[in-house]
Amino acid sequence: MNVIQGQIEEIFVNDGMTMGNVSVRGAYVKVLLTFLMSAKVGDTIVIESGVAISKLEQEHVSEI
């Protein structure tokens, strides 16, 4: 299980799926955001296998 965190830089729709360009340690990855419909640009999220699985509250970001 490869769980990482990243910050959403852009949100877009591709083939009917909500996606995001997410900054992860200086690199950008495309992430499926379908399970986090409340996510917005600037949010820090937890990613597993290219899918956003959770949104981190700002006070918990530095703990991970």
C-alpha cells in the first residue's frame, strides 16, 4: 500500500471523471477525485494508487 499526501493544484473533468493535478514532493500527478467531491484547489489530500481517499485538515498536515 503506497499512501502519500499532496496538495491539489487544479481540478478538471476528464471523460466524465473528476480529476486533479496534485503536487506531491515537487512532482505533479493526476489523481482521481471522485470519492472526494468536496475537495477544492489548495486542499491537502491522502492518495492511494492514484485515487484520493481522504482530505487532511490543515492542523494535521505537518503530522504526516
